[in-house]
Amino acid sequence: MRTAWRGPAGDPRWARPALLALLAATAVLYLWDLSASGWSNEFYAAAVQAGTQSWKAWLFGSLDSGNAITVDKPPAALWVMVASARIFGFSSWSVLVPQALMGVASVGLLHATVKRWAGPAAGLLAGAALALTPAAVLMFRFDNPDALLVLLLVVGAWTVSRAIDAATVRSSTWWLVAAGAAIGFGFLTKMGQALLVVPALGLVYLVAGAPRLRTRLLQLGAALAAMVVSAGWFIALVEIWPADSRPYIGGSTTDSLLELALGYNGIGRLVGGSGGGGGGGGNTGFGGSAGITRLFTGEIAYEVSWLLAAALILLVGGLWATRRAPRTDRTRAGLLLWGGWTVVTGLVLSFMSGTMHPYYTVALAPGIAGTIAVGGRALWTRRCALWARLTLSATVLATGAWSFALLAASSESFTWLRWPVAALALLGAALVAVSGNSRSGDDSHSRGSWARRFVVVAVLSGLLGTGAYAVATASVAHTGSIPSVGTTSSSFGSASGSGTGGPGGFGDGRGVPGGSGMPDGSGTADGSGAAAGSDAGTAGTEGTASGTAPTGAPDGAGGGAGGGMGGQTSSALTALLTSTDSTWSAAVTSSQTAASLELASGTAVMSTGGWGGSDSAVTLAQFQQYVAEGRIHYYVGGGQGGSPGGGSDSTSSQIAAWVAATFTAQTVGGQTVYDLTT
């Protein structure tokens, strides 16, 4: 055995120091100035605050500590963030640090998984590619559920690889059960999106597992059962818990977590038109038009597509190279695992016609990174064959050309990098094309040493563009429900008209496509987002043109352009809510408005209509009873409260109409407020 610094005896001397350097660099990238984004997504930050104030809110993922309604996702990601906030105190840092650390863990675990079958160099390449994916940098510095989702999916891949390498049937079965449990908890993080990797995980074990076919099928059945149990226990708990003593399930139409999973967060995401949550179905403009080119257009192109073409080329080339290998060949197994992950997830994200936010593509990043590493090594070790060298050269050229195109269309200040990228790509492709040895894979001679230098040039040409965008993404604050990468709004080849920043751009405030503003007023009628209300930036600071939060706006009272859920909360309104001692200091129509008020005042604010105002979180009769019991002190309407969504027959509209007809309006800090106790 060697020291912890040097690593296992079979590793090269450089392997462990290089891994530690990768993890340290990833930690710096993800943790540096992390609190600059304030609460990031106020919707989830408010739920974390509620969880620190109420154990029931922590369990169910309630938006408010009064437990009127949950967020529109299951609560696994909130469980982690609330645990951190309970230990270290509720702050921007305690909410976001777990996300960043999960990113570092994902990079390390991806390295370990790829290294197992493809060696330490491939493991480092995979880890670096994941760490430098702009969507990964965005989400691992944000409080959305995607950070935990990615970590759990990588855990699933790692445990499946351990199952394939296990010495006994018993141990391989337990590793598969662990994989099923990881995916099950991924379902409790972001529901159906966690299941997109299941075909790849099942296929790789079915093909490369050591036991006989019947045993492998039984083992996969055990893994499936573990997945159902690890996800189903919480669904069963919610279903059997008396509905009148738990919060309403946000985003559902029947107050059912199972219906939420199958509807708004299931079929609704794939085909649109289902669910009462935010953006419900059919609204695809955030992520461009559905189709095979979606991942290469608009904001998505900058978030995840930098290395996608390389992954697809190397997947095909690697599978061809291993076509005659034994059934249990580990190189082909790695290609099936990571390539299957990439293809299935990519196709679903490309063609889903429900709500599609660009940052969903972070789930693609581990698959792309693993495919490139395994496929690249498979062809590199066969570089004595002309076809392998030419395929590698074509991969380098395609990646360089695509990076050049993305940088050329970008509005960032570092677009000049396209010229070094092009030069490195041309040089790398040429060097790889002439790097063949008389003995494949023999790097012990001088020609092999030069070949390794050729690889470095080729890798640099591929990582320079995505790395620049990754660093740029980490260098500025990002807030809101639709964050984007980089420092300025850039869009590549999209004609979806999202926002007002030109064709396909997200505009200056990431406005809702087609001109539909957010229910709370954070989007304007012309789709310009926060442009019409640029004073939404906290501390009286104007929101920036890129949709990022003003630097140094951590108090959550508002967000930057396109970011703040409910706009700036006035000090007068904050003081009014803070002075109450009722269960809910106020009620409003939408959840994003409630979140802003909660973070500003530290009190519970009831959302009567969920994200879009259309949830039946509380009926008019229930609301009237709460008012009679003195459990709700104020109702905030007008600008801060937002317009009731879901039409005039929605419960939130009925409540708003009853309040306006029954109580006297007053203006507090520019907002219409009703005192429900008088």
C-alpha cells in the first residue's frame, strides 16, 4: 500500500496529486464568493427558512412554517439544505454550501467511476469535463434541487459499476440494491427526471454483469424494488397522512404527491398541459422549441452543448472499436453506461413539450463527461489504426469548431478566446492524426511521450471554451427561477423569442416567452422580465442587464433583473409583517410573492394559489375560517400580491375578491394591504 497522497499501488505517481488538485480547483470554483447570489432562488430559500422554523415544514417541504402549501417538488433537496441551516444558522451561505459540496462530491465520484474501467487519466478528464460544464457551475452554486439530483445519479452509476465488478452474486446484488435506492431518492429530489438514467444502468448490468442471465434479471428486479421502496415510502406517508393536518401539495390538482409525480412533474413535463404548478405544461419557450436541435440552440447551447458533439462521435467510435470484445468488456460497459445516459436523457430533454428550463440539462453533464473519457481512451489505445486516429482528429475539430461558433455568437468580453480555441483545435487534430505508434498503447518510448503531449493540446482545445464560460458563470451572482450561465445574456441560433434581448435571447430580465409575465409582476406584458421594474434589485440597486443579481444583495428582499420573485419588499411592509404573532403574518396569491415576503420578514406567509396562482391550496371557506380564528393578519394584494392566476373561478381569485369586498384597503410601502383583523 502507498500513502494516501500517493494513492493505490497500481496508480501512476501523478494520479493522486492530480485528483486532489482537481477536487481543490473544483471546490474553489464552486465555493468562491458563494453568498454573492443572496438567496438565489427565493422560492426554495423560503422553504428552507420554513424548515428551520417547523419540523413539519422540514418533513413535507412546505413553503411556509404555517404549512399551508409545499413547493412543487418533493423535499429531499430541502432536507439537506434545512439540515445545514439548522446546524449553522439560516443564511445564504448555509443554504448554498451543501450545493457546492455536492458538486465537488459529484466530480470526485464521477472520477472514481470512470477510473475503475478506463484508468486514472480518463477519470481526470471526466471529472474536469463535469466540473467545467457551465450548467454544473450554475446549479452547484444555486439552491435548486438539481445539485442533489446529479449527485444521486452519479452514485447510482458508481454502485452499478461496483456491482459489475463484484466478486460474488450476493455482493453484486447488494450493490444493485444500493443503486436502486440512490435513484429512488433521486425521485424524491426531482421526480421523473431521475428515472432517465435507469435504462442505461439496467442495460449495462444486463450486458456486462458476471452472473448468468436469469440471475442478472432477478438482481435487476431487486434493484427495481429498492428504487420503488426508497421513493415510495414518502409518497405513501403523504397519501396516508390526514390532508387537513399537512400542507397542500403544491403543483398538484388533487392535493396528491402521486398525482404531482404523474401529472405536473411527469406527463405534464413530457407532453404539456398538466398540473397547476409554475409553468405547467406546454410552455417550452424557456428552453426553445422541442426538436433534435434544441440542445444546440439558445441558452441551452451555452449551458451544456460544448462537448456534446464530441461525446456522440466518441460513443459511436468506441462502440465500433469494441464490437468484437467479450460480453463483459469493461470499455464497452462504460460506453453503454455513460453513452446510454447521454442519449436517453438528451432525447427526452430535446423532445419534451412541457416546461423545459435550460438548467435541466445539468443532468446531461456526467453522461457527456463519462462518454468522452471512456470513448476517447478506447480510440486512443487503438491509435495505431488510421480510422481511430482520424475519428479522434474529427472529434477535436468538431469540438473546436463548435466552441468557436458559440464564442463568436456570445456577447461575453472573452469571445476573443475563439481564436486560441481554433488554433489549438487545428494543432491538436493534426498532432493526433500523426500520433500512431507501431505498438498500440505503448507510451514507454519517446514517441509515446510526445503523443501524451498531443493529447494535452487536444484536451485544452476542447475545455477552453466551456472552461471560460464556467469561470464567468461563477464570477457573478445569479438569482431567480430561470438563471443563465455566463455574465451577459447570450443566445446561439434560437428563434424562440424568449424575452426581449433579440431572437432567442432571454432579454434583459429573462422574461416569459410570448410576453406572459410572472403572476407576481416580475415579468412584464412584453416579456421583458424585470426591465419595467428594474428597482427589484435589493438595497436600491438596479438589476443588471444579464438577469443576474446585483452583487452584494444577500438579504433576499428582492432579486436582480429577472430574479426577484416578488420584487423589492419595502421596509414599511416588512415591519408590518414582522410585528404580527399570528400563524401567517399575511396571505398572498402566489408562492413566489410569499417567498419574498417570508425572507424579508422571517414570518410565515400563506400562498393561496401556489406558484402560478391556480393551485387550490386553500378554499374560500377555509380562508374565511382562518380569518375568523385570527390566524391570518394581513392580505397583500395589488403589485406585491400579484394578480390571481387560474382564472376568475380559481380559489385564489375568489379569496382576493372576498377580501376586497369585505375589508378596507390601505397602502403600505406602495402595496395594497388589507388588515383581516378589523
